[in-house]
Amino acid sequence: MWGWTGGDGISNLNPEDIESLSVLKGASAAALYGSAASNGVILITTKKGRAGKMRVDITSSLTLDSRMYKTPLQFQYGQTTPPSKGNPGSLDSWGGAVNSADFVNPFFQTGTTNFNSIALSGGTDRSQTYLSYSFTDNGGIIPTVSLAKHNINFRQTTKYFDDRLTSDINVLLINEKAHNRPPSGLYDNPLTGLYMFPRGLNFNQYKQYSVYSPLRNTGIQNWWDANYDSTQVYGGSWNSSNSANEQNPYWILNRTTTDNTVNRIYSNISLNYKLTSWLNIQARGNIDKSFNTINQKAYATTSTVLTANNGGFGLLNATNTQYYSDLLLTANHKLTPDLGLNATLGAAINDQTVDQTVYGTKNSGDGLRLANIFSLNNILPEAYGVNQTFTHKQVQSAFLTAQLNLKEFLYLDLSGRNDWSSSMAFTPVESRGFFYWSAGLTAVLSDMFVMPEPITAGKVRVSYAKVGNDADAYASNPPEFTIDNQNGLVTNGTGPEPGTYLKPEDNRSFEVGTAWRFLHDRLGFDFTYYLNNNFRQYITVTAPAGAQENQYGYSYSTWALNAGNIRNQGVELSVDITPVKQRNVTWTSTFNYAYNKNLIVSISDPSVKSSTDYQTLTGIGNLLYASYIKQGGQWGDIYGRFFQRDASGAIVVDANGNAIKGSDTSANPPVGDPSLKKLGNPQPRFTLGWNNSVTVGRFIFNVLVDGRFGGKVMSVTQAYLDLEGDSKASADARGKGGVNVNADNQSGAKFGTINAQTWYTSVGGTNGIGEYYMYDATAIRLREASVVYSIPTKAKWVKGLSVSVIGKNLFFFQKKAPFDPEISSATNNGLQGVDTFGLPSTRGAGASVKLAF
């Protein structure tokens, strides 16, 4: 009945358990890790026990969070139509001066994160143990938002049979409870009602979000235009959907709640047996099982757009199980005195199932028998909804990697892998699977030749990789229909375009690079150029109107397609320099530069019958914003309504100053709709990072500045605030007597100053003009600053003691958009670079203590 929210897998880890992080770039990483690694791998190595006396590590930290920036709002002008008998007044604030108090700033609070961890490690030369426990307690910057997480990690490493057999066992247990994960969007979001509350009314009186209703005999929402007993207040009637997207923020937080509990167990075992001095055999297996429960409640008098009259109840139970196992034969042998071989022959199986059931009330009728009794038994039969899904996907693989090295200065890397995926069933590749491979050559020039004195090391590398990838479970052959307990047979959501079949993705990557070190490692750089073409990329798009029906008379609402050819090419450059390197003082500075150019070369695969050169991803409102993939465009292109302009480039307005929407008069508009054109793309032209690390005695200072440059993003938030007269921009315009833009009337004469309300109500809102709400996405920030001090101690039992102070996301040096351009409405591909009442990004400052004994 509402949008389900949850966390991600990486956030489940205890950061103190991480030994190291490494990035395997390029598609060649997929040889060992499969098609899921076609875009590279972030390899996380967790800690294990070490031989020696038992060691105890304790870490405790406290971090405080606050808003990094404030949404630009106005509090000078009041409601357009004030309250009167039988009428609560208007939502918009285009009225006279009121100079009301800022009620938005006090709403936010200081977020806190308490983290505590203890780890024990030790053992003998043949057996080492690691055991850790951590607890994270987090409160957000808006009231009621909280998260509590417990982690237990156990790892045992043991050697047997004169060290020929090594076993490694790891068990990780996680319990996480989250309350009210903050959403974005217009509905079920406390920020919409907070930001758009009519100016001049007393916001504080609505902190008592619930009042007793004699008519309902229960607590009801207390809000300026949504009081069920409004006949006693205004003498009028209550409109249950009046405040669909701007209800009482405190009601949203306390009476439309979401509780998410995750219990996860991850366990793996590895057995490595040394057959000879150069040949090993290794068997590995793991299970990753998570139990996810989401409980959502909405009390009676919540907007009926979101729930039923008596309130609503939703319950999700999901079990995600993943089994993985492989068998590896590894050789590391000198074939000749000058030629070495390192090779791995392996087979793997990856099996994943998701069993999910969602119960809940439908957003119609009364919903619950008795208001605000949240149990499945209390849902009326006609309002009861249940959706059970079970997916099972398995990938079987065989692979070989080999590295030949000549005198340890010339390396040839080769790999090949064949996958058989169940998601490719009922396609021509079902039996043979899909094969992919890679080849790379690296030359360590500084070992091949005698280099001049300033050169410490130098190498060049080149590689090519072809990587396959499968699709979602059942995407190649979905069921013809699904069964709904209310409506019987209904349309299946996603399937191939009728008359076509899915093919594996074909990702081809070329990469060349070089790395050099100078002046005894005081100066160095690493440069990479890459070209990546993803043929037949798997995407899902909205099916066009009148799409071909299946044999049951139903058509898919979403098509699963192979996009033709999506190209990415770019460069990455890293430069580091150590200007100071003394006994007690060291300063190292690192610069990182990245540039990527994306191009949709074509969107159609020969198997796809669509004749158009574009496909729809998603849209907002009456096409203020839409996302399309179009041949010749870029992934993530933002389309929307635009201004009509005359020959001089001036905006055309009507006789009253209302902006007129443009229309493409050509025979073939870019995406079929003449009222839409490309407005921009959120991807930056390039990114820069500058990190400085200074060690002075026992102090370590670190400062990181980074920035993204270029790109365009959209603010739906600003469009709404402008429409309602709640934005600072609208107040500034009123103070200046109107809006001055380069505008002509329809006869071609200059219009002059435009009335602020006229202008902003013609361009704002989701029925407005998206071109006006596009912003430069350039943003430069102080990403992190920290100080670590190692405290000297004479106590023999103390092995280490340090304190640190750290700040993250401290401030922007430059930000042109009214929101953080790194924030998007959702992870959906079609919503990148778009803000719709999203929670502001936060700055954090905290301190931690680490003690080892």
C-alpha cells in the first residue's frame, strides 16, 4: 500500500572488522567473480586472528549530524486566502506581509550516532581466532528516525597435516532495526507538509498532531485543512484527500510509521590443501541468508490517497537466500628459470532465492473493520490485499585464468569463463550458456631497462575484455498472468517485447594505462584510458500504448529489452607527491581526476522490433520531468517542458505575463511528444579530488576536498515551492516588484517586469516548465577533515591508544543547485539528478577513542 524501504548489504558490516578495501577495475575482474563484476569489484577483506598473545581492541565513537544546507524558503508573506467560516484558507502563500516565524529550522534536530566495538584476536602459529561485537545506535536529523544494529563476527583459521591443509571458517550475525527510514517524494513525506505549510498560520499548534474526535471516537489528524471534525471548527466539511501531499509532518512521523527488522546470517568455509609445493586445491562454500520484515501502519484520517478511511496496515515478510560454492585448482610454478606460470582452473555455482509475501489494506473503502487496530484479522475482506512472489535463479560457471611472466617484468594475463544462467532459459543460449574472456599485457619497464636516476619504477599495461551478463529471474519467459485475490487474472508486469527473446549482455572493454614513480617514491602518477561498449544491455522500459497482447488478452506494462550499444569512454589520472619527508614530518598530497563520456550509440538490438530510436524510462507529474534513452543521447538524459522562444531567443509570454510552453513543430520531435525536449544530463563532465595527509610526530592530519564539475540537475521541490509562493525566490521577486526576465509578448514587443505570482504559477509545479528548474550540478566540498593523535603510554598492558576527531561533508566551497546534486529521488535509473523533497545531506562531526591491550 506504500513504498517499501530497506537498507543495503554493505551497511550491515562492522567497519572495525574490515582489514582492507581494494578495487579491481575493468571488466577483466569478471573472470573470477562472474558477470556481476562486469563493472569492477570492490574487494573487502575482513580481519582474522593473528598468532601471539590475546589482543583486545576497543573502539568507541560519537558523531553529531546537522543539515549541510537549508532549503531556501520565505516567511515574509502569508496565505493567499485566509481562513474563514467553512473554509480553512488556501494552501498557497501569495498573500500580504506577515513576517511569520521560521518553523522549519526548529523542526530539524541534531542527529547522533553512537558506535561501540570490541574485538578479541589471538592464537598459535597453527590456529588463530577472531571474535568481535559491535553496536550502532543512530538517530536522524528529523524526529523519530532511528536505527539500532548489532554485529557479531567469528572467524577461525587452522592448519592441519604439517600445514598442508588450511581451514578458514567465518560466521557473521546481524540484527538491525530501523524506524521510519526517511522517504523522498510528494507523498508520505513529512517535508512536503513542513515546507508548504501556509505562511501566517500558527505551526506550533499542530505539534499536537492528534486530537480527540467525538465523531470518530478516536484520535484524528490535527492539521490546518484536514480536521475530520472541521464542522465544529469552520462549519464546513472535511475533504479526506485535501492534503494528499502536505499532511501534518508530526502525524506522518508518528501515525504513518514504518518499522524494518533485518536478521542476517552469513557463513562461509574454505578448505585449501597443498598438493605440491606449487599446486593447491581449494573448496569454498558460503550461505547468506536474510530475514526482512517491514511493518507499516497508517492511522485513520491519514489522506485517503495513501490509505483507507479507517487506516491501513501493511506487512512484508521476505527471505533472501544465496548459496555459493566453488572448487579451485591453483598452480604457481616456474616453467623455466625465466618463465613463470600462475593459473587457476575452477567451477562455481551461485543459487539465489527470494521468497516474499506482502499483506495489506487497499487504499479504498474503510480498509479496517475497527479504526487503528493493526492486525491482518482486522482487515475487511473487500480491502484485503496479498501478493506473494517467489523467485529462484541459478548460475553455473566454469573458468580458467592464467598469468605467464617473463623474468618478472613482462606479464601476460588470460582468462575465460562460461556461465549457464537459469534466467536465460527458453532462449537459444539456454544449453550452451554464454562465454566471455579477457587478455592483458603488462610490462614493468623499470625492470626491463636501466632507467635514469630520477625514475624509481615504471610500467605500461593494456587489456581487452568481453563480459557476458544475464537478466532478472524469469525475465526471458515470465508467466502469462498473475493471480490477484481481488481481481482474478491481471496483467503480468514485465516481459520481453512480443515476438522477441532476451539475449545475454555483451560488454566489451579496452583499457590502456601507465604508472610511474620518481625521486625515490616522492612523486608518482597513474594514468588510464578506457573504452567500454555494452551491447544488448538489459533494461526495462514502459511498454507503448496499444502494445501487442498475449494469448490471454493481456499485454505487459513493462518490456524487458536488450539495448543496442551504450558506450562509455574516459580517462582516470592519479598524481601523488610528497613535498616534505623528514624524520618527524611527512606531507603527502594526492590528486585524482576522472572524465567519462557516455553515448547511446543505438538502442535497438536486431531482435527488437521497435522502430523508434527512443524508449521511456520514467516521468514526474504532467511531464515536468521525464527520462528517455535515445539514440545519440546519454544515459540519464532529462527531458521536460520548455519555454516557447521567439527568433531573438526571448521567452514568449501571454498578455498577462504567463510563460508559454514550447512545442516542437518539426515532423519528428525528439521523443515523439512535441512538448518535450532534452533539458540536460546529471552526469558531471569530470570529477576532481585533492587529499592531503600530514604526519607530525604522533599527529596525523588529513583533509579531502572533492568536486564534480558540469552536468544539469532538476529540483521538483523548487518547482512546488515556487508554485505555492513558499520559496525565497518568490519572496525576493515580490520585494523587487516582480520578475525581470528576457521576455517578449506574442507580438514580439518586450514585456518588462512580470508579476511574481503570475510568473511562478505559470512555470512552477509539476504542470510547469521543467527548463526553468534545471541547475548547474557543479559542487565542490570539503569532504573530510580529521586529526588522529597516538597517545604515549608507559603501561605495558596497553598496546595502542589513540583519539581522533573527524568531520565529514563539512561545507560547500561552491554549490549552484538548491540541493546536493549527489542526492536523487531514488536509485531508479530514470530518477537520477532529480530532487523531490529529499532529505538534505548532512554534515557530521565526531570523536572516537581506540584502545588495544
